[in-house]
Amino acid sequence: MDVSSSTAGSANSSTQVEALKKAIDVQEKSVLKVLDSANEQAKQVTAQKTGVGNNLNLTA
């Protein structure tokens, strides 16, 4: 009995480790999306301030 319960415990630990790895991977992808979005917004703000990029500040 002790051997089978310890084996079951190891299998359970392995499953938990895999679940944690997947959760970390999902979080990593989410953080990368946020950083990419923030980077894009920073580029847009810079373009607006400098007049270069999406919005050109043309004044006569």
C-alpha cells in the first residue's frame, strides 16, 4: 500500500507541475501582449509629440 500511495503522490505532483507550467505559460503570453500594447501606445504618443508617424502635425 505504501508504494502505491507514494507512486500516486508522485503522479499527482507531476500533474500539478504540468498544470503550473501551463499556467505560467498563459501568464507569460498575457504579459507579452500587455507589453506589446504598451509599446505600441508609447510609439503613438511619441509620434503625436514629434509630428512623425501616424499623426502628422501640419500647420500653415
